[in-house]
Amino acid sequence: MAQHRVLTRFPDHLTSRRGAWISLATVLVIFIGLFGVFNSATAPSGNDQAPPSSESARASALLAEFPDAGEQSVLIVGSRTDGSALTSDDLASMNSLKPRLDAETGHDASPAMPSEDGLAAVMITPITVGSDNAATAQVVKDLRASIADQQTEGLDLQVTGGPAFGADVTSSFDGANVTLLLVTIIIVAILLIVTYRSPILWLLPLLVVGFADQIANKVTAAVGTALELQFDAGIISVLVFGAGANYALLLISRYREELLLSSDHRAALASAWRRTAPAILASNVTVVLSLLTLAFAVIPGTRGLGISSAVGLLIALAAVLFALPPLLAVYGRKVFWPFVPQPGSRTEQGRNWRAVAAYVVRRPLVGLGAGVALLAIMATGLFGTQVGLSQVEKFRVASESAEGLEVLSEHFPGGESQPMFVVANSAEAQAVADAATDLEGVIRANVTGETVDGQYSRIMVTGEYSPSTPESLELVTELRDAVHAVPGAEAVVGGATATDLDARDGNARDLQVIAPLVLAVSFIVLLLLLQSVVAPLLLMLVNLVSAGAAIGAGSFLSGILFDQDALDLQVPLLSFMFLVALGIDYTIFLVHRARAEAHVVGTREGMVNAVAHTGAVITSAGIVLAAVFAALGVLPLVTLGQLGLIVGLGVLVDTLVVRTIIVPSLFGLLGDTMWWPRTIEADVKQVEEPAHEEESVLVG
């Protein structure tokens, strides 16, 4: 009882004349304290593609023990701008670069080696890589500037290879996160202005969510460093802004409704907080638990994103529940200007939503058939969907390294740009090289160095096939089988293509493990909330079909918008997780309200009332969330663009089709059976004011 009284009185204190100022001061002190503690925190810069336990990761760790591990080779690819064959003067011009390259890099560059067709030539020069990606990017930038000073007219020289590609990736993200933040803020601001129709009100939730995002940025960076996590900070910002804006929409929507009943704006705000906080909390917990299932992933970026995003969403929850209400209390009713809600001015709400729901419930087979047909059409995009992009395909922005790799692959064996590396016991190194050379598809295999203690040797294996093609991936498998069979060699195979193969296997494993866990979390939440069996099972099935349909449609549209027929490796799992968790949230919102209404008017009419009451706020929330995810498209990564497209599309479909048509159709078709094994009369005593049940925009 004491705990219940505390929870009941807390919102009154939070919104009272004195309590609001105390609460704001407390929140401000906490915000400043957190900024002070975590201000210097920076997110880990790692971006490992394969599981730490994979063979390519073990090979990478061994390769780091070689004395020249700080050296990597870049390629200078030369070709004529008019596409004609290189002349002897062109080759002489390239060779004249050698002294400058040697002076710039401190290493010995190779002479220009022409291709068999004479249309291109390549020089190879080692460079000393920097301590991080930014430092290496500067080394490559200086090298390119040195070459540009001596470039011959008509001869196109491009610096490419692994370090150059990494440098271009780093450069492509210069200012990208700032751009994403600005675009996200603009999107949320515009949608809040349209939703609230007030020149003042939109500023308050945007201010609160903006502070939450900045704190989340610092706290997740500290958590990432402490736990050695790898994650994309841009996705966390999108989640914090999307979740925070949706939680604010729910709270303010209920606040407006309470103002139509009360002349005391503080009492109305306290009532709104009291009736929405449990649902917002349930929403947050659902998505946080779903995100935490990613802790079981073997791909470092996926695991790190789950844990850090969960932390970010908890911060968004705290900001909206404890910072926004006192801010609204201080401004009072006038914050809604020019459309200030007054007691007694209440009009019928949700008329159009009620009409749609009534039609669907009366003709459930029509609505269900139409909704399922639309999802089935969208899901056809899954047929033929491929998973896995090459390094070049992962980035939308043009780069010198990508163009150089294309020229290289057109005129030289595809494997020249990214050879495979085998690390083996030195005593058997030559036997390993011989076993590799005997494989079909291998051009050459040479021992290129050994560790200081002489225990391990490095064998560079060059294949015929371009990186990330099915043939190159199959060659990695065959190479591993061959070198593993060499007695006593204890050989491991690494390199970019081997890493790609292990990343594909790791992501496939994560999808098989994490997807059932996400479904289990969502089902348990529905089971506990609705206390029935039929409704959770059917709603989970609908949610699963909706997620599959969104992925299928997104895959199809990705080929049109990003010119990529395949999805990147992490996209299927992350999009599935977000779609299921966010979709369940919206479903909980609707069905929880429907159950409350059903105690008064029956199951079918209760669903009609639920759609009428929640239609506008859920739709607004869905549009906000979809638009915020779409903002990921401003980043140069195709991965994030695909993720934003699929999740944004899926949220809109869930909002406008699943929640408006399919779910009401199921309730219209089955009626009270949806609540089995419980009966609707069992909870009558709990529902005396159905209009005051928690209304939540259940998003993450």
C-alpha cells in the first residue's frame, strides 16, 4: 500500500507548482553531472566483420605478430582516360613516380606492371599504416597528393587497395553523423509541428529528446569502451529520437485529452502521466529486452548495437517521463496555443477511424483478405533475395579506391586486389604454399615472411576471382581444406575474402539464434499483458508475416533506390528485430485498449472504440518513427540505407494496414474467442472508466 501511495502521489509532485521547478532543477543537475562524468568518452572505433572466434579473426591476430604487420600495400592503377592502350611513354611516366613514392612512403615501390591486354598497369607500394583509420586516411591522402603533382595528361592514376579503401570509407563519414543528427532533428521538428499545430509545443519534446540523445551518445560511448563493444552511433541517435518523440506524443496526447476534462492543468498533466507511464514503461521494456537478445550475437557490431541501443532507450524513457512533464507543467495550458484545449470543448474524436474500424469489424473476411493479400504481394520480394555485398557495394558514395578496384578487376585477375593470407608453422610453410598452388583458381602462393621467433610463416595466396564473388568464397573454403590437411602446419586462412566468408556464416547463425529469441520476448509480453493464449498467438503470427513482407518489399526497393540487388549481411537480422519489437508495441497499444473497451461494449465494438481512440496518435507516432529511420539514408553506408528503408516501410505498413485492418478483422471474425481461455466478464471490476486506460504509443 505504501508503495502504491508513493506511485500515486509522485506525478502530483512532479507537476505541482513547486515540485515542477524542483524536478527540473534535479533533472538539470543530473544532466550536467552525466555530461561531466562522460564528456571525454568516445565510442570504440573497431568494426570487425567476422566473429572473434572465426578462422579469419585468428589469422588476423597471428598476422599482427609479424615484424612488418604495420605495413600494408596500396596499388596505383594506371589507365588511359580515352580507354586506349597504354603507350611506352605512359609506362615511363608511371615508373618516374617510383622515387617520389619511395620518398613519400619510406618503402620500395614496384615498377609498373602492364596487364595482358595492355589497357592498364599497376604499381605496388607498401605504406606504414597509422595508429587508427583516420591516421591511415591521412597517409593515403598525402600519397595521392604526391602523385597528383606529377600526373601526366591523359593518364588516369588511382590509388586503391585495402588501406586506400579504408581511407575512403573514413573520409566518406566526415561530417556524416552531424548531417544525420540535423536531418533527424528537422524531420522530428516538422512532424511535431504538423501534429501539434502549435508554434511552441513542439520545442519542448524536441529539447528534451535532444538532451537525451546527447547524454545517450556519451553514456553509450563509455559503456562501449568498458565492455569493448562495437556499434554505429547513428542508429542509436535514430532510436533515441524516434522513441523519445513517440513517448512524448503519447504523453502530450493524453495531456490534451485530460485538459478537456479539467480546469487545473497540473492535475490534468498528473493524470496523463499516471495513466500513460505504465504503458510507456511496458513499451520500453519490450524493445529493450528485444535489443538485449542481440547480446547473444557473435558478430561484434550486432552485439554492440543491441547493448548500446538498450542503454540509449532507457535514457530516452527517463527523459520523457521525468523531464518533459515538469517542463509542460511550468508552461501550462498556453503551450498548446493557438488551439488551447478548454474544459467542455470536447468533440467527437476519431470519427474517420471509427468508420473504418466499424466497416472492417462488420466485414472481417473482406478486411482480412485485403490486408493479407497486400502483405503477400510485398513478401514476394523475398524470392530471389540475396544477402551479402562486396566492399565496394557497401558504400553509396563514389570513391577513388572503388573506381581503381573496378579498373584493376577488368584488366588483371580479380584476386590481385585482395589476396588471401595463410599463417602456418614455419617448418611446413613451403608444403602449405605447394598445397595452395595445386588448387584450381590459385594463381600463385608465396612465403612472404615469418615472425621474429621464427615459429610462424605467412603465405600470400593470389586467386583468379574477384573478392566476394561466389567463386572467391568457394576458393577460400577449398584453400582451408587443402592447408588444414598439411600435417603439422596448423594453418589458418585469413584476408578480406576469408573474413567475408566468416561474416556471412556468423550473420546467418545470428539470425537463426536471435530471431526466435525476439519472437519469444514479444510473445511473453503479449501473454502477460493480455492473459490469453489465442490473441498472442494470432498477433505474433500477423506481426511475423508483416515483418517478412516489409523485408521483401524493402529488398525489392533497394534494387531500385540503391542499385543493389542484395541486402547487406546485418540487414535481415536487424530489420527483423526492429520490425517485430516495434510492431508488437503498436499491437499492444491497440489490443490493450480494446480489451478495456470490451468490458463495457463487447469485444467487437470494443475494437471499434479502440481504433477510434488510438488511430490518430498511433498514426502520428508511426509516421514520426518511419521518417526518422528513413533519415539513415543520408549516411554513405548502403547497410544503413537499407535498414532505414525496410524498418520505415514496415512501421508504416504496421500502422496503416496491420493495426487498422488486419487486427480489427481478426477480432471481428473471432469475437470473444480472442481472449480464450479467459472470459471477458472475468475483469469487469477492473474497468470502470475505459476512456482512462493507458494509451500508449508502444515503440522503441
